[in-house]
Amino acid sequence: MQIPKISVVFAEIGLGNMLLIDRIDGKISVWLHDEALPSRAITPVYDSFHDFIDALVAFDPPPLPSLKELGLDLKAMGIEEE
């Protein structure tokens, strides 16, 4: 299957598969180069390039609890408390 003329490739994601941006509506899709069914070759993944960039930004997870806060028996694990 060929890439639609209304799409522009902006990244390869491996194994010949590509990320596309639609020149009309700006949606981001994945193009699977070896998909046999044309109806499944392109899968929309983001509504806009802005959404795609936002998804790349790592979120700040909450801090992990300490071993003591987890209720582990530190002495039995051979760990001395400070």
C-alpha cells in the first residue's frame, strides 16, 4: 500500500513503518508498510501534532516510597537504618 497523497511522512518508527501527518486536518497516523489490508494500513493515533508532542513529554510520577514506608523488615534484609 502506498502512502496517501494528502499525508506527509515525518518519522520512521522502525521496520519501515512511518508516522504521517495529514495535510488537511493535521491528524497523526501510523502507516504499516506491510499490511495486506488497505483498510488497516493506516491507523490514526493523535488528533493533532500538538497532542503528539504532548505525549512525548514525560510526566512526573509521584516519588517512590522508602523501604521503611513500605513496611519491609530492613534488619532482616541486612539493611541498617540511617
